[in-house]
Amino acid sequence: MAYLIDGRAVDWHLKSVLENLFQTFWGKFGWGHVLLAHHISYSIIGLFTFIGIASAFTWLMMRILQSRTTSPGKLLPWEILFLFLTVIGYYWIGALTRGAPYLPLAQLYIPVARYAYPSIIPTITVLAIGWLFIMRSCMRLFIREKRNAEMVALVIYIGFWVVLDVYAFWSISSYYT
């Protein structure tokens, strides 16, 4: 708790941990020494992550507002939402504070995202809900037929993952060649 409360004393460590957690979650390979090819990649992925989280929150608020007309239990499984948020919070905060006990020691420890991997499914699900929501909303502005808009949004979503995989593979191969 002291680590989370005393921000001024450990802000340098907290920034390093947050950056390392983010980079190792999205793509810092090997034993944490192989970064994506260009450092700006993490800024772009960070923007997409922020958009995903904000869009998921917007989707959730819209579902809550829609629940006034029907039963809230039918629109959103609150038990799953509670479980997802609990798992995400527990494991990501655990990963964030994992290096705190090592601060007084000579060997500095910066934790990696693998300590939060039990929450990978809920984390990616939240991001996917946000990304698909924003893409579907944007596609509906350009494509009138709902089914075609859904298909285009899905192709763009899958394309994003394919591009990220190819870029990660290229980053790894260019590092070792």
C-alpha cells in the first residue's frame, strides 16, 4: 500500500514498471530485450489501447442506458462484468506492485506482463469489445446495410491482428539478423 500511496517517492519506478508492463504485454520478446522495430510503435499501440478501453466504457454506458427499457440482466451479464473487472484489477495491480519489495535492495526489479497473464482473456475481451464497438459505429456511418458494416468491421479487426503479428515477426527477425 505504501508503494501505491507514496507517489512522489516511487514515481520513477512506477513509470518504468508501467512502461515495461505495457511493452511486454504488446510485444517485447525474448527475455525482454527484443523490442518492436520502431519505438513509435508502442505509441501507436498505446493510442489503440486507449481507444479500446474508452470505447468499451462507452459501450457499457450505452448498454446501461438501454437497460431502462428492458431488464438490465438481459442486456448485460453483471456477474461476468464483476468477475472480469475483479480478475483484471487483481492481476494487473499485482503485476504493478510486484517490484515494490525490491526497492530497498541493490538489485532493481522491473516486473513484466507475464505476471498478469491469468487476466489475459478478460483484458483482451474488454479491448475487443471497445474496438469492435467503435469500428461498427464508424462502418455504419459509411455503409448503410448493417450486415455489410459488421463484416467490414470484422475484417478490419482481424486485419489489425494480422498486421501486428507480421510486424512482430519482422521485428524479431530483423533483431536477430
